[in-house]
Amino acid sequence: MTERLRHMTVRFARPFSLDGHDGTFPPGDYAVEVTEEPLDSMTVVAFRRTKTTIALPASNVASASRQLVEIDPAVLEAALAKDAEAA
């Protein structure tokens, strides 16, 4: 079995920042991709997350409008929770 990709969209209602990434990002919908690899198990089909990325507006890449950056899932969850609290 090979790794699998899960795609999802997260929505921020307000400008937000992410620990470990410079700047503030505008509200809107953001594409998130989660890469998972299968666990070696004879009894259960299970996967472990190996990488999470989010597509952010490009800040210092002149030729691109977006940049795909790796993010800690806990940082993303914290930013989403903070955005929900402010609502």
C-alpha cells in the first residue's frame, strides 16, 4: 500500500497568523493537504499523518500567487480555534 492524500478546505473568517510563519494572512478559504502512510497491521487498516501543508498567499516569491508550506497540524488547529473564538 502506498501513501494517501486527503484534501480539505479550511475557512478563516478574520485575518490570521500561524506560528512559525511570518506575516498575517487574509480571511478566506485555504486548501490543506494531508499526507498519510499506512501502518503495518495485519488486523486493521490504519494510517499515520506524515505531512500537512497549506496553500498560503505568496509573500516573497515574485513569480507565484500562492505558496505551499508545511505546517504542524496543532498550529493549524490552534489558528482555527482562535478564529472561531473571535466569531
